[in-house]
Amino acid sequence: MKLPKIHTMDIILIVIFATLVVFTIKMIQVFEISGSIPDTLVTCVFAALGGECGIMGWIMTTKTKKQQRKWDKEDSKKSENKTPEEPHSDDSEGF
């Protein structure tokens, strides 16, 4: 059985998820001790990690569009190079 290849973006998403889980647990601990959390820190962490996910989404969308354009160009070249088929006669029934 062949395992799927792990890409860089997959690793980054795993790190972001793990960071958010650990950060959330620590903020709960801070809240239990002091009764409040540093709101600015929480906002900045979620903004930075959310921004990173947004940038990765933009990169992935751009790669997909570029690949699709490449495939479209290849398809149009293949269809231009293809010779038109001869029309089939109607008197044969295909048996």
C-alpha cells in the first residue's frame, strides 16, 4: 500500500492546528488562574494564523488556476492538431 505524499502546506496546517489547540489550552489555564486573558494576544495569534491560512488558500487557488489554464491550452492544441473524422454513412446499421 502506497502512502500519500505529504506536502508543505499539509505540514503547515498541522502545525497551525496544533498551535491553536495548545494556545487555547494555555489561555484557559491563564483564565482559571487570573480570571482574564490577554485579549490583544489572543486577537493577534488568531489574526496571524488566520492570515496564514488565507495566504495558503490564495496560493492553492492560484496554482489550481494555473494548472487548469495549462490543461486548457494542451486540450486546445490537441483539438487543433486532430484531423476531422470522416462522416459515417447512414445506410450501415452498425452490425
